[in-house]
Amino acid sequence: MFFQKQGVALIMLNSEECAIKIEKSPGIGQIQNEIGMLNKLKGISGIPVLISYGVTPENKSFLIIPLLHGNLGEIAKKKQLSLTQILRIGLRITEILEKVHYQNILHLDIKPENIMISQPLVNDSKILHPDLIQLIDFGLSQELIRNSKLLKDVFIGSLNFASRQSHKGEQLGYKDDLESLLYVLVYLRNLTLPWFQKPSWGYREVDIKVIGRIKQFHFKTVSQTQNFPLQFQEIMSYIDTLKYDIMPDYGYIKSLFMEMIKKPQCSIILNTLSILIFE
């Protein structure tokens, strides 16, 4: 079972505001892991720049990145995001994950708190600017090594947004990051999910299994309950067909997001009709 144990603070570096992330206890290893991942992902748009890193006198690893301004969880609680905004966020994170996955790296902790904005928001529309969206926190990330058991028989991620495979202890792969992203987008619609629990509910083995079963039960209908376009369900169904080590067809996924962004209301009407017909 993996979870985060770091602290983040604001510092000034060369007259610039930066964020320093320090391990709460020596030897945990997640900061060192994140440093390695950020170095491998250097130059990818939407991934924070690693400004500096090292070890404190207390032997705690630290890293420094540019200061970011608010995560999607915070932003969505202040003002409800429109469907188009949510879909644009989904498209942008898909673009970022595509480049991350081509480096054989899995994020493994996609959640609203790990999607941030690189500049203070002056108005709601600025969140749509793709250059502002950043995917952060690679402390749990791993390289995908085929036939390895490193990402098997262990729950990795957050209780609400981890993939069904993580709950089952199955081998994790590219598809799992995308499944977590879809849960995030559904959550942003009304700040809830059928299995949603507050973080304090815990990470007990029984909780992991119960939430996993609820996710499996609702997987094919969760997007319909939040009135997402039909193409959203197509993405979910496509991801469900993939094996862990198969690279997703990002061109196909991005094209479906683009269709939804161009005509979201039309797709929603069709989706509603399909629900009425089959009920």
C-alpha cells in the first residue's frame, strides 16, 4: 500500500516564488523517486520543471519546482466547472499522459489535487488555456516493466480515483492512469462519485475491496448519471478492452474528446435518449 508523506512549503529562489517539497521522515524514498521521474520527463509541457533537489541536514530528501496556483479540487469547490471546461481539462491531461507513457512511465496517482494551474486564475476561462494545466506529484510513479510483479498485488493511488485493477491487486499499466482521469472528470461534474468517501475513511484492506466492488458495479453507467456525452462512454469502454501493457490509441481518445468539446449539448441529448430507451 502506497501513500504520500511529504510536506510542501513556499520559498524564494532568485527572487522567484517556488515550492519546496520535503520528506516528512528520512528514507521514505518517494521524493527521490519523484526526482528521478521529473528528470526523465524533462521538457514535457505540462510537467513541472525540476529547479533543484538535494538532502537536508536532517537527511530528508527535497525538491524545488515553480510555485503552482490551486488544484482542480480546490477550484471546483469554489465554482462549478462547465462541461466544456471539464472536457478540455480531460483532453489536456490525456495529451500530457500520452507523452509520459511514451517514456514508459506510469503516474499512478491521478486525482484532482494532482492537477494544478501554473498561474493565478483571473477568471474562470483561463483554466481552459492548455499551457496553464500541470500534472504534479510523481512520488508513486513507476516505469512499466513487462512481466514484472512490482505493480501487482498492491494497492497504489487514492481510494476514490484509483483504477479497478489497483483495487484487485492486478498488474497496473497505461490504461489505469486513463481510468483514474475519467473518474476525476466525472467527479468534477458535481463533486461526487457513487463510491466517494472522505480521505479520513481510511485505507484498510476491507475498504479497498468494498470501494473496488462499487467501482466495478458502476463503471459502465457512472458517466451517464452525470450527463456526459456518448463519446465519454466510448472512451471508458475502449480503455476497458486494453491489457495493462498495451499502449492506448491516444489519437482515438483525443478525437473523441474533440468531438465532445465541439458539440457537447447534442451528444448529451442523444445520451439521455439512449438511457430512456434502454430503461
